[in-house]
Amino acid sequence: MKELIEAMGYPVPWLFGLDLLLVLLFLYLVFVLVRGSLAPAILLGLGILYMVYLLVNWAGLVLLSTLLGQFLGMGVVLLIVLFQPEIRQFLLQLGGNTGVGPQRWFRKMMRGNDQRADEDYVTTELLPLLRDAMNLRLGMLIVVSRQELQPPVLSRGTPIDARVGRALLLSVFHRESPIHDGAAWIMDGRVQSVACVLPVSESPELRSGLGLRHRAALGVSELADVVALVVSEEEGSLSVAREGKLTEGVSPEQVALDLAAYLRVE
């Protein structure tokens, strides 16, 4: 075994173990990234196509073998095109939308011990807002982040830059309001903008009865470290999207606790 490992180019055996461990870790991260999307089915389809190529090549079917060979030869480009959303999500999570970048540390230093931008507005403004919206069956989509959000994660609609307020957001999402469509984006205790456009999730795990608000909430949570809150206009229920997962039927009190923990300065 030692001779085989040395023949593979590893000067010492433990380097092979480390390399194998890192490869397995990478594959696990890829699996977590594509889980719940269409990527596994696409990979299975590509695998079947490759097996067909090997079969027709062995059988000597020159024309079909050449055609499939040309198609598979574009492998890297094909994978980039097919897995563009998953690749974009992976890179965004590694980059500035992870919530642990230098912007967050700078804001933490500048704010000092001022917690008003974090927990306070959740209990004083958002909690009664969610209760009212559920009772009124007022459709609502709110994205809370700890860092700047840029396209394709979020396309700003109408800038507001106002302190989070129950009356303000009820007015924004009122059915007769010209800016009730889209999402309200909250960061640092302020409503940064409203009528924002979010990416829509293509996850096949979403139940068919969910509307565009729920798909948009899940879509933005797949691409960035955010908490997306959705009040259903049809059912008056509250849902939360976080880290690419949508939880339905959540209570406003539980949302307030989770959101305060998410926003808390560590």
C-alpha cells in the first residue's frame, strides 16, 4: 500500500489521507449545495449519456459515437451553463454575502454597544407588524440582512432609508399601495428599499400551492445569508426562509426570537 501511495506521487502516506479527506469534504459541500435542486437529476442524465457513449463507442457505431463525443467534449462549458445558479450560489456564499465579511466588522466597530439596529426593532416593530399582517391576511415579503445585497441577490426598487416601523411597512404592503409588490429590504435597523426584485427559487421540493412570494423568499435565501419573512395573502400564515430552506406555519414570536439571534452582534 505504501508503495502504491508513493507511486501516485505522495512523498509521505499521510498526505494521501489528507488529500482524500479534503476531496471528500469538497464532494460533501457540493452535495449540500445541489441538494433540493435539479442538479442531481442533471448529473444523473449526464452520467447515463456518458455510459451510452462508451457503449456505442465499443459497438463501433462511428457516427453516433462521434456525435456524442463532440457533445461530451464541451463538458466544462456545459456544466457551467447547466449549473449556473448553483455555481453562483457557491461563489456568493464564499464572497461578500456570507455575513462575515469586512463590512459587518466595520459596522460592528462603528455601532459600538448600540443594539437599536439589531434586537429592539424586532420586538417593538416587526413582531406587531407580523401579527397585524396575519390577521388582515396582508401579503408581505421582508428580507432582513446583515450586509449589503446587490444583484443578482437583490435588485433595489424604491429607496427609502427609514427606520423600521410597523405603520410604515403596513402602508407599503397595503393592497392599494403602488409599491406593495416585491420585497422590503431591512438592514441595520432601517428599511433600505421597497418593491425589490428577488431571484425565484426553482427548487422542486416546494409544494405546488406556494406562490411567487414564497419562491422569491427561498430564492434569496439560497444566494445570501438573509432571513426572508413571508405572510401569505391567501392563508394568513407566516413562513421563514433561511439558508435555502423554507419553514411554513411559524409563529411571530418564534420568528422574533430567531431574528433577534440572527441580528445580535457577537
